Amino acid sequence: MVPELNYSEAASRGQQESSGPVPNSEQTEPLASRRRIIVGITGASGAIYGVRLLERLRRPGVEIHLLLSRSGVRTLEMETGMRLAEVKALADFHYPIHDVGARLASGSFPVDAMVIAPCSVRTMSAIAAGLSSNLLLRAADVTLKERRKLILMVRESPLHLGHLRTLVALTEMGAIIAPPIPAFYHRPQTVMDLVDYSVERVLDLLGLPARDARRWDP
Ligand SMILES: Cc1cc2nc3c(=O)[nH]c(=O)nc-3n(C[C@H](O)[C@H](O)[C@H](O)COP(=O)(O)O)c2cc1C
């Protein structure tokens, strides 16, 4: 049974957002020692991956910039019951998705890496084609052109040949494809154990490993 959606309210909240970054906090560490990470949440199933990534990135020395696609807002509310405002509060800055003139749209704004968690096939395909029609897509394109780390938690199954070719093309462009595929050697007991496993692998890829990460170490 699909829960009742209040998408129109979420969409209008998004439309009412003012332009420019919205700060949630003032980081005290100097810029040189700070890791600046963009987190994108798109409309693939698994909004919880994005939420959990935000929660586990929140630590001194990490500055989080958040972007949600319209469909990402929809799946977030459907799948987690969380309000958009709660998720935005997990980041240091968040931006209206339509604001292609925001600082994340320029390679001159220094960023260390970008993760899209989860990443829809639509967003994956648009990045591969260089279609920068919203700020999330533009930020991903900038990440690639500046040869920065772009990690895509692509979630779809099964995959047709076009999907597979797109994944190859993105890998050739320098992106890291990190689908949220669970492992079972750590004997997960809860859904969050499964979610955390994939998030911890992404934190490893970012060079920001979790201290309590589950690892194969027989
Ligand atoms: C409940 C729900 C689950 C979805 N799951 C997926 C999915 O797992 N993978 C995917 O690629 N698209 C999925 N979609 C479709 C995307 O939301 C849709 O293609 C959308 O246009 C993606 O837009 P975005 O990339 O701008 O977020 C889902 C949609 C809904 C409503």
C-alpha cells in the first residue's frame, strides 16, 4: 500500500526557496583543512542512503552541500516519512535545484567530491550525456570536468544494455559507480545494517572512513 503523498506541498516549498545557498552552520576549521562534499539525492528508490550518508558525514572538518531533485523529494517523503526540512538540516548548505547560477555550478568553487545517493537512471543518463539542466546535473558535470571524485549510487534492476553502456561511459569519464548492493558477511540484523554497509563503502571511497565501519577481517 503506497502511503498518501503530499508532493504538491513539498514542491511548492521547493519553489518558494530563495536563490543562493542556504547556510545551516558556520564551520570553524580553515578551508584548507576542510573537506567540502556535495551530496545529491535523486528519485531512485533508497532515499535512506542519502539521509544516512548525510548523518554519517556530519563531523568536524566536513562541509556538506545538499541538492535534492524534485523526484528525490518525492521518494524521500514516500519512503522515509521525513520532511524535507529535516533532511536539509543535516547539511551545512542546501540549494534550490533550479538555481543553475549557484556557486556549485562553477568549477571555480572548490569542492572535494560529489556523491549522488541514490542515483536514478534518469540522472545517471543525463550526466553521461552532459545535460546540465538543473543544479544537481550541472554540479555533477563540473565535478567530472574538474577531475574531481564523482560517486554514483545507481539503483535500478534489472539493467538493459543502454543502462550498462551508460555505466561504462561514466566510468570512462572518471565517475565511480557504487550501486547500493548489500553484503551479508557482517550478519546484518536490521535494514539499517544493510544501508550502513553501503554507506560505509562510499565513506571509504571519499577517504572519510567511519571509525566503526563493518569490514571483512576474518
Ligand atoms: C517510488 C518510486 C521509486 C522509484 N525508484 C526508482 C529506482 O529505483 N531507480 C530509478 O532509476 N528510478 C526510480 N524511480 C523513477 C524516478 O523517480 C524518475 O525516473 C524520475 O524522473 C527521476 O528524476 P531525477 O533523476 O531528477 O530524480 C522511482 C520513482 C518512484 C516514484
